[in-house]
Amino acid sequence: MGNALPLTDMPLGTAMHNIEITRGRGGQLARAAGAVAKLIAKEGKSATLRLPSGEVRLVSQNCLATVGQVGNVGVNQKSLGRAGTTPWGYPALGRRTRKRKKYSDSFILRCRK
């Protein structure tokens, strides 16, 4: 897990992430939390990858990729707990998250009497 290799050295079916599109430009594919791409085929100087979106893409076999899946798979599974809580656990700015356009009917009736 975590070894960066050229696609020529990887066997078919390898799960990988952080894949370069062109050699030397740095990883650009499959970098989100939990993302993984698979090496489907090798033909000549190009390799066929299945990306997390389902797209099948040709990439040069000289490009580097990191073996394994990106961590933090359950990043979207965390519950915020209640309305008005930010993803960092702090209350939202202000007391209410929604504006009170009208007060309740009982309050209005009490004020009219």
C-alpha cells in the first residue's frame, strides 16, 4: 500500500489511485476520499484504466500511480447531529438557521386582543 510505480510494472486488475495523465505532471486521477481505479488492459504503450466515475480511459504506461485505495472512505457517513451544526462540530453563526418570516398564529392573536 502506498508504493508509486509505473503502470508497466503493475499486473492487470491492480487497484490504484493518484494516477498521472502525463509523465512528470503529478497525480491527477482518483484522488478523492475512498477513490480507486483499476488497471483493465495494457496495449502497446498505453494502459486502459477504469476510473471511479465508470469512465474507461487510456493512459501512457510510463505514468506513475500509487497502489491501493485512498483512505478516509467514510467521510460522508458522519452525522452532523442536528440542523445548525457545521461539519467541524461548532454551531452555525447566529442563533437560528432559518428566518422567522411570520410568528405563530397564537402570538399574533394574543397581540391583537
